[in-house]
Amino acid sequence: MAKRLFFCTACQQYTMKDFCPACEQKTGVRKPAKYSPEDKYAQYRREAKTEQRKKQELI
């Protein structure tokens, strides 16, 4: 049986359990979105990243 790495969205911690040991919240699997060369939302994602970098004064 393969083990999975879970992520708690409440306290931003990774764990191997179904419930976070720190805050007792339900955890979820965190994995990246499937890659597609025909990505419909790539433009919006790049715009959001650009805005975020401008706010952080990186560009």
C-alpha cells in the first residue's frame, strides 16, 4: 500500500495522517494539476503570478 502526503489547509502543515495532529482538521491530498499543452487557463495564471510579483516588488 502506497503512502500519501496530506496537507492541512488550516495550519499549512504536511502530514501522513487523515487528520492534522496539530489542529485536528481534515487533511487533503496536495498534488499539482495535470499538465496539458492546451491549457485554457494558463494566461490567467500567468497574469495572477505577475500581479503577485509586482505586489512583492520582485518585478
